[in-house]
Amino acid sequence: MALLDDVKIALRVTTDAYNSEISGLIESAKKDLQIAGLTDDVTTSENLDPAVVTAIKTYCKMNFGNPSNYDNLKSSYDEQKAQMSMSSGYTEW
């Protein structure tokens, strides 16, 4: 299943009307993970690591619409990002 489809399921979106917005959020999440030190190949490969996919889904949930649990999602995403940015499996440190 394509990442866009996975994220749409996580967001509970069944229409294609938001595909452009969601695709933009996915790309923003990838860029944010790269800024945190994750290598390009970790964030752009065809078969993304499950932890990367989970972080992208969390980022999208946090930034799609106006979620009532934004603070919890932000905290969760920041923790996921921090864990990956400290791991040699995701970075070149």
C-alpha cells in the first residue's frame, strides 16, 4: 500500500479531495526528519522503515485540520523523532 493511502487511513480520510494537502504534509514530515539527522535514504526509500512510517503518520495527524489532541501528538512525534535521530540505524553519526 502506498504511503499516501496509509496516512489517509490513519487520518480516517476516505476521499481523494485532500490528497494534495496530505501529500504536502508527508513531504514536510520527511523533511523535518531529515533536518533532525535522519539520512535521505531512510526517509525516501520505497520500503520505509515502520518507525519512519509511524512518525510520518503522527506528524500528519498533528498537522491535518485542528486536532483536539495536538499537544499529545506533538509530544509523541517529538519523542519518535528524537529516538530515531539518536540511532545509528537512521543517521550517519
